[in-house]
Amino acid sequence: MLGKRRLLLPFLAGLGAAIAACSDDTGSGGADTSSSSAGGELPVQPQGGVALLGSDCDALVPTFCGLPFPSDVYLQDDPTGRNPSGKSVRFGATTLPDNKDGEHAVPELFYDHDGFSPGNALLTHLPRAVADGCATPYDIARSLAADSPTILIEADTLRRVPHWVDLDMSTENDGEGGRPDQRLFMIRPAERLRDATRYIVAIRGIHNRDGDIIPPSPVFDSLRGGYVMTDGTEVEKWTTYARRGRYSDIFGKLELAGVGKADLQLAWDFTTATKENNTRYMVEMRDKALEVVGDAGPDFEILNVEEFPTEQDHPELLRRLEVRMTVPLFLTAATSGVPAGELDRLALDETSGELVQNGTMEQDVLILVPRSVLSGEPHGLLQNGHGLFGSRFEGRNGYLARAANGQRFIAFATNYFGFDEDSVALAAETLTGNFTGIKSFTERQIQGMVNQLLAMRMMMGRVATSGIVDSDQHLLVDPAWIDPEVRAYRGDSQGGIMGATYMAVSTDVTRGLLGEPGMPYSLLLNRSVDWPQYGLLLEIGLAHDAVATQQVLGVLQLAWDRSEPNGFAPYVQRDLLPGAPTHHVLLHVARGDHQVSTLAAHIMARAIGARQLRSDDPAMPVWEGIYGLAEVDAPVTDASALVEYDFGLAPNPAENLPNTDGCDPHDRVRDLTPSYEQQGAFFRTGQIDWTCSGACNCDDSLGDPNEEGRCRETFADQCR
């Protein structure tokens, strides 16, 4: 091979001038198909497949199709002219995994994306790799060191991007003991990547379990050496020829960033989607829906009323009622389960690609009227977001009722349509191999988020103006009870996660509390104790292929960015979405959370621009500094802040596994006295005070007299 390299180099040099004019494939996703009379035969492009690859799979990583992911070999010119960047994500027909029935996810599902997710793990396979010397989530700065084995840079600025490395520990298929080697090497950006930005990934010095440096694939060795393969398959010959211009650029930029190519095992590039591409449907649906309902908000009818005449009937609530609002629909349907025919999708005009209203849908809203309205003091409006696949009924007798009565709010909640208890069947259908559900599942959540906004508009408009009167003319909600200028959102778990999207998009609410938050979902899922039940469905649907599981999470994230906070968190308080005011949020995090990893909460906080709050007492530091988050002394006003509560647990694992140490602190923070007091003041004044008695903690050994109020109660409720 060395002799063939030497013979070929003069030939390539002679082609230089001709190639320079037509071989730059960095912009179009196409390939150089020029010929030359300088001598020698050029590789012939195989029929079918992706232009730069000559196949649906990338021979750069020969062990599994679709790797590395994401990759700009699948980013091509958009023939429709609708995608903001002019690009389109176009996988080959068999690039993406197949399900148990041998059916692949069809590439057309992703044609409307103009780049890849700014939150995906960067996936590749290095046989039997170990991650010694790589950055971990507790040593993120290591990824920026000159000798880091993994490098992630912005191609234009050469800025190094902080990250860590996960070996996929969610699978036991590690290549040992006769098991298949399906443990992917995953680079996790520690910050939400920038929109419409090209990135370059490079890996070097990774050993296998025998202590040997893992050699590069033949295709990468050829690209690194600057020669076109003459031995190998037709696909390998073609792709080393077709990508020489791209890799000349990649290696040149890495060299400028201080990364030589001699010892690289792998390098590739990818480009993130534009802000407009990820947010346009949510913003467009919001604006069209609000225009339809106007300042008054949606019409509604009363469904049910529960009266609590005395405190013995209910200590916090005077009454609880349900109403059914009618909202504009922008989906092809609005089924509650799995439809018999085609799955719901966005209703788009075939010519313009714009959203069109497709009639209306009905959505139920639960309203809590606290006993405190009898005092005659005006009450604000507090909207609650429920947990994973939950419902509007969460908190109706607990934390939400207590906040309503104790802090003078009329509280209300509606299901997150598309992500509620009625959506479990569709989620299961998607996970077990109906790939169309990847888009249906996430697009329904866009309608669901807009429905949340419409519920607030109904309460601050029609209800605050006219109240709610039953058929017997009994006044159930007196408009005199409501101060419509005081409006807030709070949510926990899924409600805290999706609450970041709510806060970025809302035109009516500027302050929110995000309890147990985090992003992106593709990071959260493996690290949650809830994962096994969903992972099992994926395993069944994908014939127990652990690599395919991570790939499906990757393309699901691509679609999910249009509803979850990975697509929206950067726009909560800066770089605002069209028509949206500046918002501020309070993030309440339980250290060692079993269900929503604190690592994901930190990524969200960095994306929002929140700071870590600490006591104004210099003797009372934060529990632990968080990479990339500035610290600020309380009190702060008109700002976003993160507060961590400690429960004496081990930290979340560095690997993509859930924490299982001790009692799960998930959902305990919202019931603690300092959390409760902090939210009440913040919602009304915008000021975030330090309300913990010292450091925010619960001592579950029950031996600390300085632990926070309601520690014992939450321990008794959730840990025994």
C-alpha cells in the first residue's frame, strides 16, 4: 500500500488545478465527478446511495451503518426552497435502523430539517474501546486540554467546545464473552450547541481493552493520508475520492486549532439546524392560534364542579372545577390514542408549507379556587405543568392546592396534549418500530404546548373579565378575585423540562419555576430509572440492537427539538423568539435525582444563561460549583437562577446510567418550605431570595436539626 501511495501522489498533484475548481464538496453534499486526462482511472460512482458515500452507509465507520452520526455527508441542497438554510437532511433509504419487521425509518421524514440537533450525542463505534483519559461529566474542562483524546470545535471560529465522553453502558453488549460489540463511543456536548453552525469532531489515542491503540478504518486512513484508495470495495474507492476536498478542509481547520492529523483515529463534520427551522412551527402555530381566540381566549363550557364548604371538606380549596375549552387545531387529527389510519401530523399547506387550521379540538382544564379568595385579596394566576405522561390532576390535593391557598393564586392545569397519559399508546407504538411516530409524537407536542398557552389566555382574558357562572347563575369564579397582571408558570419533572419551552414561547407569562428540569431528552432517557420500561420497548422494536437504540434516540432528538427545550431554552431570556418578551426562570434541582439527571439540568441552565444562586452569607457556599455557571449572591432580581438541594446521596453516575442511591429525591424539592417560599416571592416581585436555613438540605438520617422545613414530611411520604 505504501508503494501505491507514492505512485499515486504525483498523479493527484497533477490533478490539483482541475480538482480545485470542482472538488469542494463542503457546501452541497454532492461529490466531485470530474474526469481527468492526466493519466489513471478515476473511481466510478456506484449507483444509488448518498452521493459522497456511494452507499447508504458510511465506510468511514464500517462496523455499523449510519455512523458516525450526525454527519454532513447526509446534509444536501434543499430542492423545495422551504428550509431556511437551503439545506436538507437526507439519509439514504437504508441508512437509519430497521425495525423487527425489517422496515427502515424512511429518510423523507427528515427532509424538512436543515441541519442536525444542537443537543445530540455524537455517535461512533470504536471496537472494544475504553475511555481512559477522556473528559467525564465531572471533569468537563479536561475536554479543552491540548492533549484531550476527543476534540470538538466550531469550524469557523476554531473555538473548542466543552464535552464529555460516554461509552454506552446502557447495554451489556460489550463484545466480551460472545456478546456482540454494540457499545457506542458517544461524545456529549456539555453546552447546547449553536444554531446553524458547522462543527468538526476528532478522536485520537483511544485504546481497546487489550491496551492497544485502535487503528483507523481503511477509509479514514486513506483520507488522512491524502490518497484515493485503489485496494478495497468500489464504495471505499469512491468515497475516498469524493470526499478529498471536504477532508482537506477538515484537516486544515484542525491543524489551525492545534490538532495534527497524524495520530487521528477518526474525524468528521456536521452542521446544526437553524433557529428558524427548529422554532418556526411552534411560533407560527402560537401566533395563528392567538389570533383566532383573541384577547379573550378560547370559549369554554363547565364540565364538573366540586364544592368544599368547610375546611374539613378540604383545608385549602373552596371549590375545584373542570371546564372544556375549544381551541384551533393545526394537526391533521387529534386522536387520544393510536389512530386506525395514518398518524397525526402537522396540517401544512401543500404549496406554501405553512400551517393551516384544521377545525378545532377540545381540551379540559382543571381550576383550583382556594379558600383564600374569601379574604377579598386579589389572586394571581398560576399554571401547573404535570410530569411524564401524567395529567392535569397532579397536585390538585397537594403542593398545588397549598400554593394556591397560601400564596394567593387561582391555580389551573391542562394536559400536555401529545405528552400526557393519553399519549402512552402512541409513544409505545413509536418505540416498538412505527418510525412515522417519530414525527407524529413530537408534532402533537407542538399543538399541546400551544394549548397550554391558550389555557393561560382563557384564564387572563375571558375568566378574569367575566368569571365563571354555572347554568343556575351561581358565581363559581368571581372576576373580582383575579389580578390578571400576576401570571406565572410552574412545573416539575416533565412539567419542569417542557416548562423551558413554555417560557421561551409564551407572550403572556414572564416568570416561571422549573422543578427537576433538564435537557435534551436523548441524554435524559438513559440516565433515568424510568428508562428500562421504555428501553425495553425499543429493544423489542429494534430486535435488541443497542446501536440502533442510540441511533433512534438521535433521530428522535432531531424531531424533538421542535417541541422540547433543546430547541428553545436559549431563547428564554436572550435572543428572544419573535413576539416574545424577556422571561426569567427559577430552576430547582435535587442533587442525585433518580429520574432527571442533574447533569441535564446544568446543560439547561447554561443554555438559558441562569446563574447558580448562593446565600449572601459568605460562610455558606454552594454545595458544589457547576461547570459553566457563574455564581451570584442572593437576592437577585429580574434574573434566572439555579438552586440545588442536597439529600445526602451519591452524585449521578458519570456513565449513562441512572442514580439508584438511597431514596429518590425527585419531587421532594417542590414540597420543601424554602422552595415554596422562594417561588411565591419570585412570581410576584421577580426577586429571588435565599430562603434556605443554611445550605439547602434534607438529612434523611433524621439527625440534623437545621434541615429544611418539610424534610421529614417528604421523607415519610416518598421514602417509606
